[in-house]
Amino acid sequence: MAEVVSSTRIDEATESLNTKKFYLLLIIVSLIGVLGALMMFVFFFLEDIIAAFLWDGIPTGSLSPVFNPAILVICVIGGLGVGLIRHYFKGGISIMAEDLIEFNREGRFGKKQGIELFFRGLVSLVCGAPLGPEAPLTVATGAAGTAVAEKARMPVPAVTLMSLSAISGFFGAFLSSPFAGALLFIETTLEKGIMTWKAVLPSIVAATAGFAVYFLIAGSFIGSMFTLPPYEGFRDIDLLYAVFLGLIGGVSGILFIIVYKNMRSIFEPLEHRPVVLGLLGGLGLGIAGILLPLTLFMGSDQLQVLIDNYLEVSLLLLFVLVVAKILLVTFSFSTGFAGGYIFPGFFIGGTLGILVFRLFPFIPLAVCLVCVIAGFSVALLRSPIALALIIAIVFDQTLIPAMAISLVMGFVVSHSYSLPYTRKGTVKAAVPEHPSPEE
């Protein structure tokens, strides 16, 4: 009988928490966590240098179209690069939710898959794809942890733990939090009961080590990414607003999921022709970048532009940006670009929050922004506690009470919808999906 390698066996990595073996394991996972952080540092270093060279002098923060042919050239070359990488490595198309499902099933990431996602993610981001770095780095760091553990001839459960530790080291550095990475895995596997303290505690240690090393190298860590308009402080009425705003965000997240699955269905017949699909993706990305430059990249800098000009941006433009970003993100995924959807989701939710504020100006703008982002993001990521930590880091912490209500509302309204895509010819996935009691 074949050996079970899923992450459900991670509990077998050691017999007890209070043993010398477990303490030795904590030392090992801290080193693996450092590896994950260093990989993230290299990725960001390369991304910053290449993107600065390619996009020098191009106003990607413009509120109006930028008719610069260089945008189209950069995006098409990027799409070609993405397609060639997929062709060479025989890589498939997947998003982070699908990668996590694979990890939970297999307990490891392959070295070839990790290398491919590292470079495909790098090319995707530097050419302006509206995606974040978390998905390719999750696979790349996890694959590095797998490779080290298998090279050391560790048993299968320990291999899974080393993979998880490398991912946690990356998330610890990326989010400046020892807990967000562990919480992501706890919450995404909560219903199946996969995670145990034997996995959670090493993950926290690995994330802390990753954060410490990244801070030592970079000399800083992620703080408030956005400068919000003045917020007078918490009011009881904000909790009522948060219910309404969380519902708006959650419904918008459902729309994203439906659009994503339909977009994948449209382009699935071309998935076996990665170069053609990549060129098509680059062409679409370039056209969108010329007409709506704010839809390029993961969206953090672009959202700040909208926040700074929230009274000058027209209602029509805000609406168009929301719809266009959803279409462009799902289009990018479907044509082979690799990336994450956490920070692009912040742009979509934040832009929609500004639109809601313009329609209902009696609700503070900061409340509209954070609460719609919370409701939208939790519909995609399905990890409310980890998202609460992330949003609290990048926004004002005084907004946490209202954000918590929005997270709950967004989670509840979207609970029947799931982001992973089921390919044609396999088990058909209906939208919405109603999981069986056994699941």
C-alpha cells in the first residue's frame, strides 16, 4: 500500500512537545524559516531593480490613460516570458488556494515547481501584472523547505513540517508577524482538523526567525502601508456601518469568484499552449495598462493615489476601476501569470470603499475603506483571523472593532462560495458550492 504523504501526518514529526527531540526540531525549523525569509529578500530585490528599470519614467499612478507604447511592449514581453517559463517547466495554472489544497494533500512542494513559480512570479510582477508576491513565494519557499528536508533524508512528516516552516519564515518577514502565516494554515485547514500544536509552534518559531533576519538585513519592517484621512476614533455607530460595508465587500468577493471561474473556463482550452496564452495575456494586460494604468501591479501604491484624490476622482472612474481590476486579475490568472490576490483584493475593496463613501459621505472614509476591504478579502482568503492581523498592520489599528464586524459579515455571506477552480472533465464545481457534512 502506498505511503500516505498528506499533511495530515504532520503530527508524527515528533512524539511529544516536551522532549529534546522537539527542542532540536525548533532549532532546525528556525534555520529553515531564515531560508524562507532570505528567498523573499532576493525576490523583492530582483523585482525592485528590474521593475525600476523597465518602468522608469512611465506614470503608472496616472488617473487618466497613458498612451505610451512602452507599456504594451513591456506587458507583451512579460507575457511571452511567462508562457516560455510555463512551456519549459511544463507548469500548470493555479492560484494560492489551489496550491494550499495541493500542499495539504501531498505534504510537500516539488523543487521543479518551486523554481518555476519563483521565476514566473518574478516575471509576472515586474511586467505589471495586477498580482501580489505571496502565491509564488509560498510555493517557492515551501519547495526549498521540502528539498532541504528530503536531502537530509528526513521522514515524510518532518519533510512536511520543514516545508511549512520555510513558508512561515517567508510570511513572518513579509507580514512582520510571527502569527499570520500560522493562522493562514490553521484557518484554511480548520474544518479538516489537519493542523496540530506540533505544527503551529514550529511555524511560529520559523516565522519569528524569518522576521528577525529580514529586519536585520532591511533595517525596517512593514508598517502602515496607507495614509488614511483623519479618523476621529471609534464610535458605536461605526459597528452598524460595518455590517452594511462587510456585506458589500462579501458580495463583491462573490462576484470576483464567479468571474474568476468563468474566466478560467474561457481560457482553459488554451492552457496546453502556454506561449500563445501568455502572449494573449500580455496583450490584454498592456491594453488595460494604457487605458487604466492604476489597474497595473498589485495595487498598494495605486490605492494610495485614489485615497489622496478621493474627492477629485469621479464616481464613474471608481466604478470602472473596480470592475476592470476584477477582470484584469482574473484574466491574468487565467492566462498564466503567477501571483497572489491578497493585496490586489485590497485595491478592489479600497476603491469600492471610496465609491461607497462618495455615495454615503456620512460614513467616515477610513471606515468605508477598511471594512469593505475586510469583507471582500475574507470572501477570497477564507481566513478571517489572519486577515484581521494583516489589515491591522497595514491600516490604522483603531479601526479593528469595525473591521472585525465586517470580516464576520463578509465571511458569513460568502461561506457557500469557494475560489479554487475545478477543471472541465473532473468533478463539476457549481457556484455556489455547498459542501457536504463530511467535508
